[in-house]
Amino acid sequence: MPTSVENDRGVVEGDINRSLSFRTSRRIDRTDPKQKTIVKGGGAVNPCKMISRKTFIRLVFVSAIVWIMIMLFSLLSQVWTCRSTIASSSDICQKRTKMILMLQNIIVPKPVHRCPVPVLDDVNAISIPEGRTPDIVLKDLQYSTVDDNPHPLFGGHLNWNEREESFNVSPTMKVHCGFMKGGGGDMDEVDVNYARKCRFVVASGIFDGYDMPLQPTNLSKRSRKLFCFMMVVDEVSLNMIERNTTARKDKNGGKWIGVWRIVTLHNLPYDEPRRNGKVPKLLTHRLFPQAQYSIWIDGKMELLVDPLLMLERYLWRGNYTFAIATHKHHRSIFEEGDAIKRRKRYARPLIDIHMKIYRYEGMDLWSPDKGTVSDVPEGAVIIREHTAVNNLFMCLWFNEVDLFTPRDQLSFGYVAHRLRTHFRFFMFPNCEYNSLFILHRHTREHSSVVEWVKSLDELTGSKAALKESRGGLGLWMPYPGNLSSVQLPFVRRAYLAG
């Protein structure tokens, strides 16, 4: 019989054998990936198919990154397509989402909205040029003052031949330039007398009560004495101003609001307030004929820079006589016309006729080959010397506004194109333009119903009264050319907001 000692030895040896067998199997599992593992339940699985929780999380994370990269690449490609010359008509190109705008700015950085205006530090250090800039080609510019029509108009009944002839610059010229006898646009005699002593003018205008006079800031004592600040208003605006603020009168009967001399325009030339506002803007040299220099600012703008510093920066420093800012987004008048239609700023079919006439007469899309910065200005600030050529340009610019639409930004580039090298101007950066003033809201919105017209049928029959009776007549006169065959050039949308 085995003893107890032998039994204990057998137990110990059995434990040792089992331990060695377990360790051997562990080594086999680690060294042989093909070795199958027996799991509880009797089945056999491959260890490679066992995915841990960490591996699963990593897989999900990598998949998410890949998905985001694919979506980002797709959006970037779409934004690039929307900005290309082959404009996409897909919905994403029409949406004004924050994501699209952000990605657009990443691809093509947004221009700086404001930048420092490089003006001199001391206004008293400025030396004002003596005399006037000599006129090289145009020596004598005269204005037509009689409209040979039983019902005279402020701009006259300009026909197509007279319009065409006015673009041929010669030493002596006589052109239509508003202020026809019996056509309206009359000033009080007290204001006419005051204007005779003004050599330097800052002009602005308010019509139909859309704005209130805003006082310029940072004016030097020198500029206060040198400049006449002329605010041209109609009777509706004058009544609103007098109800909301205190106007003082000088000993001669002139009215003043702060530094602004209030000049009332009676017998308004046009039905449309926007078009009336172009009279002091484009015909400053006609309202104030003794002025040598003028700065125009729109009525809703608060001027921040001393006007004498502006003349030195934009005219005298570069030997220019005319300066205007470039438009923030558009370079071609066809881009601007498209934006006006989309934003309902004037009757769409009338904008089309306006653009077709310019296209028929040889106006192309803007390109750097034209030698100009742009064909479209920001017209709210105009800085100029009243030379004969500049006065001619303003007359012809006004005639286009009188004949066609009151959207003067459409006409600037066309008139500059027709005058070619005779008219030299400085188009300064838009970021400087935005640093010259603070823009205030109108006291109310414009209410012209013609802005919402979508087809010419809405301007016929009983609705013909929507047409202006004294402006835009060129849109309704028979044009000496076949406009039906004119195709407007395709333009891409330069900016998602307009």
C-alpha cells in the first residue's frame, strides 16, 4: 500500500506538470498566431478577429476625420466653383450662409474694409497751388440754356445726334448740362449771391426728407475759413429739418445748420428724388460757378477728415484734378447692373435697356487692359478741380443720368470710356474711402414704385403713370440701332450679398 508520503509526492508532481503544461500553451499562443484558442462554450476563434474597445474607438475617430476632410474638400471645391468665371447655378452658390462666406474668405481673402488715410499731419503745412490747372485740349466750354420745346425740361430734349457729338472733344464746345430756362432747379437769390464768393466748396444734398444734416468733424480753423459748406435741399427736406432742429439766419437771410449753409432748390427738375439728388452731385460747377475745387459727399455721410487734407492727398500730391474711390466689389458696369436688378434698386427691364445701349455702342466688360482700376466707382465722395475737361465729364455724366436711369455708377465708366485719354482721374482704394466718413442710415427708405417693376408691361396702359415724365426719356425714345440683337455679357456674381 502506498504511504501518505508517496500520495503527497504524487499530488505535488501533478501540480507541477499542470503548471508546465499551462505555461507551454501560453508560449504557443504568443508565438503562433494561427494557434486557435479554446473559449468557454466550446467554440474556437481567431485572436485577430477579437477587436478591443480601444481599437473600435480609434476606428470611429479616424473615420470621422476622413469624413470631415471629404466634406471640407467638397465645400472648398464648391466655393471655388461659385467664384469662377463659369458661375454655378446650384443652390449652394445662391445661399448666403456663414459657412460659405467663411470658406470664401479663406480661399480669396476679403479686402480690408477700412485702412488709414495717408494725409499730412499738419493742415497748416499745406501749400495751396496758385492759379488753375491749364486746359490742354478743351479751352472753352459753354452750356446750352434754351430747350426748343413747348414744355422745356431741366436737362433739355437731348437727341441721339447731339449726344453722340458731345463725346467729340474739341477746343470749343457747347453741350447740354441741365439748368435749361423754364426747366426748374431754381435757387434763392440770397444763396446765389453767397455762392459767388466760394472758391473751395464741400457740397452735399438731402431730398424728400431722407436724411438730416450731419456736421463734419475734425475740421481745422483754416478749413472753416477756406471752405463753403453747402447743403442743397428741397422744400420737403427743409420743412423736416426746421421741425427737428434749429436753423439760424444770418443778416442777409441765409439759413444755417452748424457749418452747413442750407441752399433750397425750388421747382424740382424731376419726379424721382434719386434723380433730383444728382443735380447738386454732378452739377456742382453749375450751382456754384465760381468754385475752383469741390468735394461732394452724400447726405447720409458724416465727414471725418479735414477737406483741405483730402485735396492735398487725392489731387495735389499726385498732380490729379479728379479723384473718386473704386467700388468695393464690382469692376464692370454689367456686374453693377446685375446687382442693381437683383437688389431691386431700379426697374429691371429699364436697367437692361440701359446696358444694351452701352453694349451696342462698344462698351465691354472691364479688364486690366483698359488701363483703369475699375469702371465702377463708389460715387458717394467726389473730389475735383473744376477744369474745363472735368466740367465736360460731369455734364456728360449728368446727361446719361438724365436720359437713362438715375443709377449713376452705371454711367461713370461709360463716359470715361468715351472720353478716353482726355479725362484723367485718380481712383483711390475703397478702404480709404470707408475711412473718410461715418455712414448713417436714412431717416426712411426710398419709396419709388418703379424700383419694383419686373417687365415693361407694368409700365403700359393704366400703369403708364409709373414712368417718370421728365427723366429717363432716352429709355423710351426710338434708338437708332437694333437693340433686340444685343446680348448682354454674362457676368459672375462678384459678391454673395449683392
